[in-house]
Amino acid sequence: MESELKFEKALERLEKIVEDLENGNMPLEDALKKYEEGVKLSRLCTQKISQAESKIETLTRALNDSLESPSPDSEGGSKKSGAKRGKNREPGTENENDNLLL
């Protein structure tokens, strides 16, 4: 059940549990059950965030690799073998890709 729970719903439920525990108006047994559920939800949210970060890193790396690969009309060589992009250029000679933020 929990693995199918969406991040937003898990976070919403976790926030409710924290609110209930902070109020302190419940028996110890109930508080322990809510705390246990909260820990599980926290781990689930952390896992989903890690998966999202990993996917973003993979997509960003793929995009950067495609931007750095030599174009078919270039004179061989890869941009990776030289200095970093834009470091040794004259001012005013920016490439259209220089302004991309990733």
C-alpha cells in the first residue's frame, strides 16, 4: 500500500501525524502507533525524493552530453578534451548554448 502512495499524499499524511503528536491529546499507545506510521511515511518520502533527484541528474547529464557532443560539421575532436566551454573566448563571442541554466 505505502509503495503505491503518492509523495504528496504521504507528505500530507505525515504533516497531519506531526500535528496530532504535537497536540499531545492522545494516549501513549496511539501516539506510538502514529509515530511508527510517521517514520514509515518519512522514509517513503525520502525514498521518493531520492528517486526524483536521481532521475533529474540522469536527464541533466544526458542533456549536457548532447549539448557537448561535436556537431556533424565540426572539425573532429570533442569539446570535452579542451578547456571548459567559454573559458578562453573573447568577450562578445558567446554561443547560444552558453546562457542555458542547468
